[in-house]
Amino acid sequence: MLLSVRVTPRGGRDAIEGWVRDDAGRAVLKVRVAAAAADGLANLAVTALLARALGRPRSAINLVSGRTARLKRFATEGLSEADLATAFGPAPP
């Protein structure tokens, strides 16, 4: 399953803020991390945060696009829509 995430690096704390709609109308998960975007540190922090929230190992969460962008896509192994809704609440319709 692919998960779209909008990341705010240097956000002061690591937190998942819930679902929002992007400019194109797609549901994305809004996440902030304390780490800076330099050297991929924010990407690592987001991966760890998602893995913790989903109860999965970090190796089950893979960044597939958006390495240098705020909007990222993660592949999540072995998860369903219901698992995401349980962890993050239901996505907006």
C-alpha cells in the first residue's frame, strides 16, 4: 500500500497531525519532525515515526518518491486501509 505524506522538517517535535487534502484534492498524512532536511535526516525521522505509529519495523516502511520534496510517498508492507485508519484515523472522503 502507498501512503502519501506531507512533511514539515524542523517542526519542533515529531508528531503526526492527521489527514489533510493537498492542492490536487488527494488525502495526505500531515507529519512534522524535529530533524532538519539535510542529509536525509528528516526522511529517516519520518520513517521511524510512521513505523512506531503503525507498530511495524522501520524496514517495512520504504520511501519510494519525494526524497527532497515535502510531499513523499511511502510503501508500507502488509498494511491495509483499515490498518491506516486505526493508526491515523479515517482519511477524508
